[in-house]
Amino acid sequence: MQRRYRSIPDLKTNESARALSFSDAALACKLTAMGVLPGARVEMVRQSPFGNAYYVKVDGVRLALRKEEADSILIEV
């Protein structure tokens, strides 16, 4: 059975998931420094009107992520 992972933009408002890994190694360092670690609980707060940015809560800390950063975070619902 093949498992398809989702990313942050797939979440609906107030939906949460667990971060598993990163698809982009270059952004992984930046995201871990921001506190987005594998195993962290990520909740979608809202997205920008044009979908270029996402406002999320990671283990209780609110962060703003660009689309490319949000796309690189693989999650499991």
C-alpha cells in the first residue's frame, strides 16, 4: 500500500496534523530553526487571500510561512 503525504496547504482552517519530514533539504534547516520539527503538531489558522502565505500554529507558537516553505512540510493527518 502506497501512502500519499499531504502538505500544509492541504489543511483546512482549524485543521491540525503532525509534521513528518521535509521535502526540500535547503528549507529544512530554516524550518527547524523556526521550531517546525518532525513530530510537531501543526494547525492551520488561516491563509492569505491570494494563497501565497499561510498563518499556522506549531505546538502553540504562531508562524507565518511562505507557500514554498509550507509546501515543503510533509504532514500526516
